[in-house]
Amino acid sequence: MAAFIASYAGPTGQPRTMTIKAADLAEAKKLLRRRGIRADELRPVSPGNSQDPKADGATGGGLGSIDLNRLFEKPPGVKEKAVFASKLAALVDAGVPIVRSLDLMATQQKLPMFKRALTKVSLDVNEGIALATALRQWPKVFDQLSIAMVEAGEAGGVLDEALKRLAKLLEDNAKLQNQIKGALGYPVAVLVIAILVFLGMTIFLIPTFAGIFEDLGAELPAFTRLLVDLSALLRSSVALYALGVILLAIWMVSRFYATHNGRRTIDRLMLKLPLFGDLILMTATAQFCRIFSSLTRAGVPILMSMEISSETAGNAIISDAILASRGMVQEGVLLSNALIRQKVLPDMPLNMLAIGEETGEMDKMLSKVADFYEDEVGAMVKALTSMLEPAMIVVVGGIVGSILLAMYLPMFTVFDQIQ
């Protein structure tokens, strides 16, 4: 990634600069257009150039004077953004001036990055800059969804209503994410515990019993001999090399997933997983319908709504399908027909979307589809949890029982020798 310095005029005409990271000059221009910035000059950062004002939302310093503490700051999550939007909507609805509301929110904020962003946004708004424009200077804190909703609210003079919708939307997204984490968290935790128990008993318990059986001269059964040999292997240097290979493989997969083609390949495989593939597809469908309906209802243009919806899809295959449909819509194709041609989303939401386009109530139809799929996701999460709980118990019991069986089998040989 290269760094580019953009020079542009602020809302009040004052000159401003911003450093943006992109693969090339064309992508940098595209990122600036997404933020609503028209650059007077865009040049790459030359080696040794320390000018880096407002890089990634910073308010000072340069490339050569990076605050190390800020490198480890945690950006706000969906829950924190939802609470912020809800409180700000209440303050604006109560008639509190926007600058005063932002100051109050900044004093109550505990996350350093979020607090610093709100303080700077308050100063910018006080200077006459639009709230949405001020939020764009902090891409790590405020995503495109939040900025678009605020911008639509400002344009329509209903900022409080837009913030309420944003808070509800973020709360629904957080609830949906928590449901998925709940479905995946339990089996992953139990599986990790099972692996640790297996390694602990194999490395520490089996050698003790193997030494006892060797002193007694007992002949070890094949299953016991297999576990003894595995224990010796795990305690040797070969295990360290194997661990290194596993860590290297994980790193290589993560690097591959960071590329566009790699993410498409892995996300396509994720959609084909039994049970979990359907869960991922339903979750992405619910998010697309909810976000797209909320944005269009707030007055955001349909093309921008599709672009923002694609960024929040959570799956590269679905995201690319939405972007491809966006290009077709730009050429005059109906949104429902464009999405049908992609053959990614389920038929039911696409049929509902087509009906909404015919009746002029597309946002209401998609909102109902989002409600339906969110309920379906909740039901599937409960079903998966009820299925995985006994399965994990069987796995843990099988691991512990196998090791205990391997230890008890030689005892029968010892008892026969004693008799």
C-alpha cells in the first residue's frame, strides 16, 4: 500500500490536506470520491516526507512521529456506535445544540480513539463544517453506513430521526453478530478444551502408566502401544517442527485471505459448508435487506445504498454480487432483476424485492424480509446449539474414554500373569 497526500478546500474554503493509503493513484481518487472530497492536488508521499496530517483520522504528527500508544488503541465496535447514535439522537431531539451534544458525548466516552474523534468532530462542526463531512475524517471510527445516514438526515433536516434509525440498525446488527458468535463460540471452546485435555493426558499421564507396565513386564496391546508412541512423538522435537508447520500454514492462509481472490475462494467454500453455509447466507441476506431498506428509507441514493450494503455483507461472494448488480442498476436494469442474475441471494427476498419495486414500497418489503431472516437465524442458532452440545460432550467423553481404555487394557494382561 502506498501513501498519497490530497490537498483540498474545506467547507468554509480553508485549505486542508489529508494522507490516504491506497494501492495506486486511481484507487486513491476513488477513496476520496467515496468520502465526498474533491482534491485539488493528489501526490504520492515521497520517501522521507514526514507530512502526514490527519492520517487515518489523526490530528497531528507525521510519518516519522507516530504515537506508539495510538497503534494499540481499540476502535469502537458496533455496540459502542449504537449507544453513541442513540444518545446523540436523544440529545438532538431534546433541542440540545449539536456541538454541545458532541462535547457531552466526548466527555462520557471511555475509548481514547472514540473520545479524540468526537472532540475533533465537535471542533470541526463548530467551525461550520457539516457533521457528515467531519465524520469522514475518521474512517476508523465512523463507517460509511453511519456517515451516509447522518448525511441523509442533515440533507432532509431530520438528523434526530436518522440517528434513531442508525441506532436501531446498529443494535440489530450487534444482536445478529452476537447470535452467530454464540452459535460458534460454544463448540469452538469445547473443542479447544478437548484438545488440551487430550494433549495433557497423552503427554503427562500415558508415560507414567507406560513406565509402570514396562516394569511389570506386561505386553502392551496395539491400541495402548499406539498412544504410547504418540506420546513419545509429542514429547520429541518433531512436535515443535509440526507446531511450526501448523503456525506457518495458518499465517499463509491468513495472508491468502487478505487478497481479493483468496477471500473469494475461502468465502465461497464457507457458503458450501453444511449447516453453517446456510447460516452465513441467511445472515448476509438479513444484513443486506436491513441496511439497504434503512438507507433508502432515509433518502440515501440507491447506488450509494448498494455500495454501502456491499461493504457490510460480510462475505466476498455476496459483496461482489451486490456490486455487480449496482453496475446493472446504473445501466437501467431493475434491482431485483440484477440480483436474480447473480444467483447468490435466496429466491424469497428477491421475489419480495420485485413486488416492492412494483408497488413502490421496496424499503418496507425488504424490512419485512430482514425481520423474517433474522428470526430464521435465531431459530437456526438455537437448533445448532442444541445439536452441537451433545455432540461436543460425546467428543470429549470419547477422547477421555479412549485414553482411559488404553491404560486399562494392559492391566488385564498383568492380572493374567499374577493368576
